[in-house]
Amino acid sequence: MADLTGRPTQDLLTALRQRVPPALAQRAAAFRPGHDQPAPTRDAATVTLIRDAGSRTGIQVCLLRRVSTMAFAAGMHVFPGGTVDPADVSTEPRWFGTPEVDTIQALGAEPALARALVCAAVRETFEESGVLLAGPDTDTVADVTDPSWEADRLALEGRRLSMASLLARRGLGLRIDLLHPWARWVTPEIEPRRYDTRFFVASMPAEQRTRPIPGESDRMLWMRPGAALAEHLAGRLAMMPPTVHTLMELAEHDTVAAVLAAARTRDTRPVRPRILVRDGEARLLLPHDDGYDSTPGLPGPDT
């Protein structure tokens, strides 16, 4: 159902387009618009690490499986990421590679929040995959092979150390040129935990390696987007709709360079999915879909 470059076929795209996880469908059916108060959103960031896998196989993406005990998206295959931490807001590490104003504009956020989102994206990626998108200058990424880096990663994870403090001590800055805004998804009102998540794409540094890290995830995969979508459709890779749609978009590109070029022209206004339940079936609706405006839910602002 996918060609050699990992592009999904039209049949696969059609099957995936409005697929809704069973738990999400159940919550949608039970939600009472006008009576149930939606939970507030929390700012979050997630990073899709991508790498070239050869001319005949296209690109690969990194996916983590969240442990079954997690309160949100348990058992789902996701990209590294998480919520913005207070330390991400209160401290400002150095940036390398891209004018700060360009990234702020691409994210459509106030400067303080944009800096915090970038910081959270880099921090969470390091915490969950061992990949640090930082370096001493615009041409180098950090060497994180020394065992002392694991102690720093654990300190970050335990919130005993901020990313800015770590980078300052190590003489590093964020390699923002490796990190590109891709999309923005807002969790539907029916969910008990809601996030306003900025999705980034990042070229996997050749000098570093991902590694399985116990805790929030119990599995790490590098897969072609089309192969991951086919596994999802077969019921072997559970994923939330934003992950599925990101993979569908990435499957249209053959190389990392093509993905990064596309990122520069992406519309990163918020996507606010709604779930339509009719005759016992649930369908995912996006703002451009027929029936979106008439589906119960709270309309959100475009910022």
C-alpha cells in the first residue's frame, strides 16, 4: 500500500483520513456541548526527527511508544515532545543559526512563548531520545557520548536543571537552524487533558544517535512514513490523529532537504479537529471538511 519511497497509496490515504482512536470516539459520544466545560490547554512542543534513508527508500522518522501507564496517549506511538516547563519560560539560552525574529514569526507566538517552545522542543527531544539539537557554534553539534551527559539528562528530566543552565555550563547554544516549525494542533474540547502543540521537524544530526530511554516510552522505531501509516492501518501501531496527519504530509517528500524546504512555506495556524459522531460512527473533521462548522464544539481563535 506504499511505494518504494514510502509514499502511501491513495487507498491508504482514504482509509486514514478520518480514522479516530476508539477511546477518543467514546469521549466524543459522551461529550455534552454547552454542559461539559472543556479543560484549558497547555503549551507543548514536539519534534519529528527525520533522516535520509537512501534514494530508493526516501526518509525515515523517529517514533516512540508511550508506556501504558501514561495519563495521556498511553500506548500511542508519538514523536519526542512534551509540555513547556516554567524553566523554559524563565531562562533564555543562546541561539545559533537562524534569526530569532524569523522563528518567532513562524511560530505565531509572543517572543517569550516562542523562546520557551523552542527550548521545550530541544529539551524534550534530548530527554526522550538522547538527541541534543545544540552546539558551540553554527557548524557543530554537541558530542553527547561522554557518560556525564546521562547525569545531565536525568537532571533535566527531574527538573533539577534547566536547559539554559546546562547549555551555559557546557558552552553551547540551541541549533535553531536544525529545528523548523511544521504545524500547530490543538487538542479537541472532548479530551480531559488538552494541549496547544507546536510541531517541529528536525534533521537528525549525523554526529549523534537516538537511543531507547526507559521511563515515558518503551519502544523506539525509525520507519518510513508510508510504512508507519500502513502499520497503523493494520492495527499494529497506535497513533493519535496529529501524528497520522504529520506522517501523511511527510510521506509526500523524498528527502530531508525537501521536507525542510517545505517547512519554510508551511501555514502554522492552529488546527482544531472536531469529532463527528453519527449513527454510532466517529469521524475526524478538520476546518476545511464539510460539516466541520455544524459539528458541536467550541470555536477557537485563529491565534
